[in-house]
Amino acid sequence: MKQVVDLQQIRIKRDTREPVLEGLPVLFGDMDKNALEEAVKIKEKHGAKVTALSVGSAKLKDTVLEALAMGADEGCIVTDPACEGSDTGASALTIAMTIKKIEPFDLVLVGEGSADNYSGQIGSRIAEILNLPQITYVRQLSVEGNTITAVRDIEAALEVVKAQMPLVVSVTSEINKPRRAPLAQILRASRKPLKSMTLKDLGIDSSQVGSAASAIQVVSNLAPQQERKGMIFEGDLDETVGKLVDALRKEGALQ
């Protein structure tokens, strides 16, 4: 599960068009919650242990409580300053090495993409590092014994795929609607097991992660340029509304 800033609270600097990210609250992305919800549903139907795994800032200890309240049995978080600025390759490496630490496992569920940069690469990279089969863009999932049957959304059609566990599955937002944790579970979440690790625990050198090891360099991250026409309509209400409607029609905003 990826920790991202609350996108609803991002402000844009008017002079530079840069987003203001400092001090914003962090939370788990919606598709990460879809993946967790599916894991909890499988547990409720077949019996299992669900581990919520995340790599991020020191605030993860607070953020992971939401995942535990939603139904995860335990949390496993990696908080290390060296991970700051990691690209998808380094992030996937960190997650894959953490998964190895918590073996054995049957199913790794991830969101199709993250709410911030939406690269859609993490699941596939994890599968490659762990040498596991993968099923991507899953909107429906069922488990029977050791077999996973998944319905994949490939835009123009739906594809049914079967695979044996262990494997990696990335899910779309259509797969379910994440539950809201009741108050009782929120209060109990802090008593569930939570394991915290660093890169040293995983056997990863700091030179393998972070912005210095990234193959991707972000040159700029700017909001689209928007220019206001600055049109002001004066007069009584009926006359002003008429002028506004005419102006909108000329701009093609109304038909």
C-alpha cells in the first residue's frame, strides 16, 4: 500500500504553478484500499492472514492503522530516510525484499496504479524480482484451492485468466468498494502486530534506492497554464445573466 499526500488538499503556487506539498496529510491511495479490501474478502471467505505492507515516511506508523482497522491482521512497514525519492524500480525492490522476509505467502495484491504518479509498474516489477507469475488489471477475482481465476479488463474486452498460487495480482477500482472501518475496529487496530523494518534489515544498500539511484529525473511538475479573460458584466440581474450566457455561447461552453 502506497502512502500519498491527500490530493484534495494540494494548492498551486500562482506565480510558479508548482504544487505545494509540504505539510499535507498523507493517506493510502484508493486502489491500494481496493487491493486490501479484496484480500480481506478472501480471508473472510476462505480463511487467511492478511499483511498490509508499505514503504514510506515515518508517518506510516499512523497511516497503517487504517489498513489494520479495515481488516488486515498485521502491518509491516519499511521506514528509512534513504528511500526518499526512490523510483518504481527501487520501490519494487524494497517491497519484494520485504515480502521475502515475511514468507511464506500465497498471494500478493497491489493496486493497478498509485494516486500520485500512476506508473502502473510496481506489481509487474515485484513479480519479476520474485520470479512469480502475475495477472494485471483484475476487476473480478475468485479463489478455489490453489487456483486463482481472474477477469482482466483489457479495455476493448474482458479476459478470463487462471493461475496457480503463489502469484502477484494487480487490481482495478472496479473490483470492489473498500469498506469503512467501524469505530470498534479503529480502536482495536493499534493492538494488532506491527513490524517496522529498515533497509539494513532487508539487506539493501542505501546506494540501491533513493533519488541518487533513480533512473528517472523529474525535470518539472507544474499545473497547466490557465489564463482568465477577466470579463466583468455589470447591470441588473436579468441583463447581466443574459450577457454571461451570450459570452459562454461564443466560447463554446454552452450550446
